[in-house]
Amino acid sequence: MPDDPLIDVIHATVDVLDRAAVPYAITGSVASTLHGEPFQSQDVDIVLRMTVPQARQIAEELPQRFYRSAERLEHVAESGGIANLIDTDSGLKVDLSVLEAGAFYDSIVARRELLKYGPDGPAFYTVTAEDIILMKLLWRKDTRSAKQWENALGVARVQGAGMDWDYLFEQARMLGLEEDLRQLRDEARV
């Protein structure tokens, strides 16, 4: 395993998700850094779809170094929301977010990509560049968070015209983000 604690925590978590057959995708600052400009991350955000039996399996099979609440994992599998894992070795936190029902969230899982983390690093399912932009804009919608905007802008600058802008604007219309996406595109000079 690499000497990077973040990659080690992702690998340990994803290994258990794979064994439990849980469809997942890494998102948040980790994904926006992979697709865009570097950004320091203190946690790992993973979106997923899981059942209560899968939640039980995850709770049982996570390495002992991870603090977790089996009850919380089962609750979010049943009702949605976020369950936290904490790696006691590194102090890094993993947020497991159960995706709500809906066309956009279905597309995140359907479009996820198996991406390598570094030239010789492991590969993990990660949201696409388009979907991380939409997720960052969606999270920013209520908070007007500068961090979410900067993450999305970094991806737009790096990926530019290579992204599927038709998909981006189609989803942005459905999510009520069309004006934000236009502003992002303009600021990124795409």
C-alpha cells in the first residue's frame, strides 16, 4: 500500500464496499482535485447505494482501525443521509452518503469512472468531471460556499472544452443550476 494516508484510507474503505457489492463513487474534494486543480482534503466523500444487509456487512468487515457506528450505517441505508467512518491511525474521516432517488443521482452511479490515483496508484470508482461540477454547484446552492465554487471552477478550467457541456446544461436545467453553470463556464473561460 502506498505511503499516502489518504490513498490508504480510500483503499481500505473501497475494498470493503467492493466485497459487499455496494455501488459507490468517490466525490468531494478528492474527485475535484483528480479532475481539476489540486486542493488539500482532510476527508474522503463517497456517494453510494446500499441496503441494510450491505450496511451490516460493511460494519463487520471494516478494519478495526476504523471507528464506525453499525446502527448509523443501517439507518442511512434505510433512510438516507451520511454515516461517518474515522480512521484512528491517520485521523482521516470518510463520509458515506447514500444517494437519494432521482434521475441525476442515478446518472452519477451510471456514469462513474474507474480512475487511477497516481501513475502507479490504485484505481477507484470516481464521479465524472461533469458530475463533480454539478454536485459542487448543488452543494453551493444554499450555502454560497466559496470552497465549492473554487473546486468546481478548478475542474472547469482543467477539463474545459473536453467536458460534455450538453450533459452539464441538461442536468443544470433540471437541478435549477443553469445560471450558476453559465457563470462558471464564463469565469473558467471555456
